Amino acid sequence: MTMPQAAPPADPAARARQPLVVVDDVVKHFPLPGRLSGSRQRVHSVDGVTFTIAPGEVLGLVGESGCGKSTLARAMLGLTPVDSGRVLFDGTDVARARGSQRKELRRSMQLVFQDPFAALDPRMRLGTSLDAPLAQHGLGTREERHRRIVEVLGHVGLDESFLGRRPRECSGGQLQRIVVARALLLRPRLLICDEPTSALDASVRAQILNLLMELKDELDLTLLMISHDLRVVRHVCDRVAVMYLGEIVEVATRDELFESPAHPYTRALLAASMADERLPATEEPGPRTPYSALRGEPPSPVHPPAGCRLHPRCPQARDRCRTEEPMLVPGTPGHLAACHYPYT
């Protein structure tokens, strides 16, 4: 069999006008484990999330740990079944795809894991790990697969000598390049990067981010960049979606979000980003005006608050926020916020 080729769009102009990815009102709850599993208590991991990603776009998805970002990513890839809603990739319902259609979807959407050490079998040589996805899809002869692997290693700045190494013989930055290379082997159109630099030393984070941006342009990729670090998002993303306790609370272009954040949670993230001196910035994040910090800790996702889920922590909360759930609606063109009193 021949190696996978990137399929040219039948109508490039029409395809450019349509979203590549549509996440439509996706809900995913998990029953509590153990002796409470028979109860009706469930973790509200993802609760009615909707957004789109255009071809060639880099969309950032940000929020605190535990807000549902990784669960949403797995749902988009079809690795976690959703309770309701749907994910469309180039018009195809990911959950309903079967047979060859499902196999093609798996080639077209790939995931870059957070921890490169955990993403690779420590007992397996890197050449074997890289060959596995091609062999699993029955693509090419052994020689053809080897040529493809060497070609992709060149894209990420590594050479053929790495194929004989085991993960312990590489640095964290080299392993993350290997993980990126493995994701690219099947020529995907969408790359989901789940905190791709958080497990790396500060000195190599910018290198990996710059590499992803170079590959995005070189290979015509669409990216979903999941991060809790707004400095990373500002460096690489075109638009940003902000997630809190299973819901999207703000969506805007990068410049709009950093220059005029509408939601109190986004403003609190900006304040935390500006105060965090442990992470080296590639650019200065956001406006110079300090924003109010949130009070306390996030509520339990098992019992999310009524009304606006941020209201127990929000310094601007009013009576309406405690009883009425805000909808994600536009304030300015292309800038959505789920807040009763945005920009206050």
C-alpha cells in the first residue's frame, strides 16, 4: 500500500468558508466511582460546550486544571463518548463514523500529549514507536515507512540516529519533538496539543511552540492549543476560548481577549498570568491595568452552583448572577461572553 497523501479539497474556496471543526452543545458527565457509583451524583466535566475552528486557524482553549479541557479534547477525537451534542470534522459526525470513514478520521485528527515521557513506551526504541501508527493503518512497506519517518524527523529538527534510542536516552525537548513527529506521520489536518510544553523546562518551551507554528504553516495544519498559560496562548493563537467549570465563558480573537476581556474569569486569569514570574514570557501578556483576583477555590464539579458558575468567587457578582445562568452572547462582533455584566 502507498503512504497517506494529503487529499486536496475539491473546492478550496468553499472549504475555506466552512469550519473544519464544529463542537455543538457537547455534554459529558462522569458518574462518581466506588460506592457512590449507583447514586445520581455525576461530575459535570463538560456542560454544553459550543465552538468552531476554521481551516488553518489556531484556537486556544484555556482554563484552570480540572475545568474539562482534556475531556473535551478526547471527546473531539472520539476517544470519549459524549452524553449529548456532537462533534463534526469537515462535516462528518465523529461519533457516528464507522469503518473506513472512522479510520480516515483517526488519520486526520491527531493528539500531542502533555507529558512526552508518559506518551512513549520506555522499553521500546523510538523507531518502533514511530513505525507503530503507520503499521497499524497498513500504510506502506517497511522501507516506505522508514523513509516517511526520516522525512518527518527532519521536519521536527531531528535525524535518523534517534530511531535507535530509547526514551530515557533523550531530553524532554527531544522527546516532545518525537511525540510531535509521531502525530504528523499520518498527515493530519487537525492537531490537538494538550498542554504540549507544561512538562518541559522553561528553556525549551519557546522552541517547541515555535516548532509547532513553523509546522502549522509548512504543512497547512489546523491547531487546537490547550493550555492554562495565557502567555503561550498569546504567542501562538488566532482566537481564544476560555473554559470554567465545564463551560465556555468567553470567546474572542487573541487581541480582543487580551486588550478588552469581557468576563471576570478571563480578567482574573490575566491578573494571575501577569503576577506569575516563574514562567518566561515571549511577550508581555495583556493590559497593564491590574484586574481583581477571584475569591476562594473553584466549586465542586459534582454540584456546580446555580446561576452563573463563577458567582461564588466573582467580585462583581449581583443577585441576578446567583439565580440566572448567563448565555454565551456577542458583545462586540466576534467577541462572545457568558456574563450578565461584562466589562465591569
